[in-house]
Amino acid sequence: MSQAEHGAVGAAENTHQSGTDDQSGDRPAPANEFEVLLITGMSGAGRSHAADCVEDMGWYVVDNLPPKLLVPLVDMMTTSGPKGVHQLAAVIDVRSRSYFDDLAAVLSHLDDLGVKTRILFLDASNDVLIKRYESVRRPHPLQHGNRLIDGILEERSLLANLKERADMVIDTSKLSIHQLSTKLYEAMLGSGPTTVAVHIFSFGFKYGVPMDADFVADVRFLPNPFWVPALRELNGQDKPVSDYVLSSPGAKDFLDSYEKAILVALDGYSQEDKHFVTIAIGCTGGQHRSVAMSEELAKRLRSHGLSVTVSARELHRNRG
């Protein structure tokens, strides 16, 4: 069992609309605000990779769950389960007729409870499945000592009705794992830059250039508020400093151009299975210019529907 704790990817959580909204993340979600995704399909079609992708989107993922255990798990998570978890994804391996009958009963029960349930079905051609199994040198779970194709055909027959019922069917026959990820993000979250979670952080060059950033911007060309006595003890999160930095010559032009460049890159990343991007913006000490510019860039990117978080690496340091 694995739990995704995802704050930047873009998988939306349901929120309570009441007078205690600020505490809604501390309570399990009621059944009618809970969502279940069943990941199933042909063995070898990519279920495990699909589960990893969904986990990255912020779902609580359970692998190889017997269908009968799904209802008590949902009940637990909607009454006393992990705080703030509203989305459960379960990888279901329907490898027998009894399992299939159990799943049908479970889906009917979840419908009665008002739980939103979706089925993701992964498929691939018989030829591709044979090649994949031969490459890993493992038997098919339904092979039972017979030919590999016998196990594949038995499973395909068993899953035919479930495939018909699926909300999403993805054929992975001609997809790489990265292409499959892109398909899943498009199916679950949509397409384009909005599927990319962005983190922006400010830093000071005198404390070292970060090694974990996809983009590094240098805003030391802007006038430094440190040399303004009234602003020195403030930081870029304070409005006087922010106003000073953003009204400086070149600040708006830089942000306009950088915003456009980042959006182009994010669109490309979304097509190349890169869904987490880190942007570092630096000035000398990481207190004024970089902080103000980080906050403004985040504001601009959010206006395009992007999920953006911001942090300031150096604000804990003493100014000197």
C-alpha cells in the first residue's frame, strides 16, 4: 500500500463548503465527496505504471486489492481514514470468475453509497502482450502451465464485460511508458501546461546556486532594496519592497518575457511526461528582489490555471 502526498501536481481535492472550511482537510471525506478509481485491465498492459502516475497526481493508491476489501476500505477512509484524502485508486487484478463477480457486487454497493467511481482499463494487443511477457520471462497469471496465449485469451474473455463498463480505455500497444503517462494525465487532468505542477523558490547567489532547479533566473540587474534604509530590514514579501522591485526599470519586461518562455516550456514538458518543474530566481542575498519576483511570477502563472507553490530559501537567514 502506498500513499501519495502531493501538493503540486494538480489533482483536485473536494473541499467542504461550510462555516468550517478551514478545518475540512482535517476530517475524512463523506462518501458523496469521496472518489474511487479502479485501475484494471490486461496483465502486462501497464497497470503498475498507471498506478505510479495516478499516485503522482495525489491519489491514495492500493495495489493488488481483492475486490471484497474495497468497500471496507472506502468505509474506513470516509469515517476515520487518512486526513485530507478524498481520492482512492485501487489496482484490481481480476483473474478469476469469483473475483469478477465480487467486483460487480462491490461497484453496485459503491453506487448505492453515492461514491463517485471510475474505471480505468489498460489494454494491449495479444502480440504485444506476448512480447512483453517473453521479455521479462514470467508466466501469465492465468497460463496454468499452458501456452502463454491461452492465459491471455482467458483473461481477455474474463474482462470483456468490465472493459465495456470502463470509463477510460487506453491501449498501450504502441505507447512508451512516457507516452502512457501523458495519456493518463490527459485523461485525468486534461492536457497542456495545466498538468505540470510548478514550484518557484527564491535564493541568494552568495549562498550557492541550487542544483535541483530546472530553470535558474538572475534578477541582480534590478536595483537592490538593501541600499534603501527604509526597505533594508523588510523582505520581498512586504508590499513596500514588492512595489519597489516590480516598479523598477526592466522588471515588467523581464517578467513578461520570462512568463512566455516558461509557458512554452511547460507545454512541451507536458507532452514529454515531465509534470513537476522547479524554477529558481536569485538575487544577491535572497531577501528582496528574488522574493518579490518569485511571488509575482507565481501570480502570473496561476492566472493561466497552473498549480504553483512558492518558497524562499534564504528568509530564515539573518541579514547582515
